[in-house]
Amino acid sequence: MDLQLNEKKALVSGSTAGIGLAIATALACEGTAVVIAGRNKQKLQQARESIQSSSGNKADVIAVAADLGTAEGVETIIDSVPDVDILVNNLGIYEAKSFFDLQDSDWIGLFEINVMSGVRLARHYMRGMLERNFGRIIFISSESGIMTPPEMIHYGLTKSAQLAVARGLAELTKGTNVTVNSVLPGPTLSEGSVDFLQSMSSKANPTLKEAEKEFFEKHRSSSLLQRLIDPREIANLTAFIASPLSSATNGAALRAEGGLIRSIY
């Protein structure tokens, strides 16, 4: 299927690894010019080379060193890339921590990165999308935005906030060819998820397979998939939502969480 993404430009935040890298790669393979950003210049260059290689060295990949979890970093990317057709707000961090051990700084820190990065980027780029009468804004949220895990309440809060921001922004697009949607991944394989799963295990030094099995049995038993999601599975859905073919999908929270959420709504 031709997603009609040639001659489009996309910015993917949090794009040097995991879901963000997979999304940037999927878009590049569809002919999209892709802007990636990161704090670590070495990882940024490695991500750029990976995307170009996956696209047969045909992709136009712009790498900008910037921390999009800060207002200053957002200004850096805006100065470098004033306009995009597609904005994927993927940047996010998570951690398991008891509610009673959470300090104000923990709540504020996650909110600043997970929520405000997307707010700041959308505030700038959405205006141009509306003026040109085309654009796609996608927030990569999480099933935790609906089913808040007790070990990550502060994280769940930020993911619920993303859903609220996305739906509110969608209301501003009425009658235009701009859409704003959210994608809700479930537990997904990444560098961070391996450490996370192993830290949640009751075993000392468990293998990934052992930690994964225990995690889904004890902490995500409602999952129908019963395994970690491949980042490419999230990227495939995101690429479609980013395309002109998805014009009737707006203001939606689209699940790619392996059937973990039991509600049909």
C-alpha cells in the first residue's frame, strides 16, 4: 500500500531508539523526510545511519542535537526545522516507584518530559499545519493512560494527560485536513524495558525470557499477546495514522497494546 507520504516532512521526538526509531524508520521507508533529535550525538548519528540503511540510503534524515524534554531544546529544533507536516510526540521516560516514595520532583520531572515536550512542539507546529490545511500530530501514549499501574502512578498520570491534550487539540482542527490522534502501545521491547522487566522480577539476575514471562503473569495478566510488542508493530500503525489515507481518523485513541485493556470503549 502506498501511504502517499512522499514529499512530507516528519519530526519524531525520542527517535534514537525503541518505538521512536522504529517510527522514524517506517516513515523514511515510505519516502518521508525525517527529523530526529536526541541529546547524545553518538546515538543520534547511529540512529541516522540505521534509518538510512533501512531505507536503502534513499531517506532524507535530518539529525538535530537537542533535548526536547526542555523548553530550550524545543527552541533549538524549531530554529533548525521551522515547519513539518507530521509531528510524532514519542519522547517519554518511565520508572517503577512506590507511590509513597514519590517526591514532587518525580511527578514534575515526568510531566515536563512526557507531556510538556509534546505541548511545546504542537503549539508551534500545529499553527503552520492549520495554515497549510494539512498536518498530522500523533501522541505516543500508553495503555497506562487508561489502566494506571500501581507501580507507576506518576507515569500513568502523564499518559492520561497526553490523551487529554490530543483530544483537545483535535477539537481545534474541525473542518480542516489536520488530525490529532493518540496511539497506545502496551509493554514494548526496548533497551529500557529489559532493565525494567528484570527489576520487577522476583528472581535474582533473571533472563529476559524469565522476566517477561513473570511480568505478564503477575503484572499484566489481562494481555492477550502475553509478550513484549515489537517496536515495528507500533510503527506500522503510526505510519498509517501519519498518512493522508487516515483522513477520517481524528481525535482517536488507537490501541496497540496487545489486548491488555479489556474495555471495548
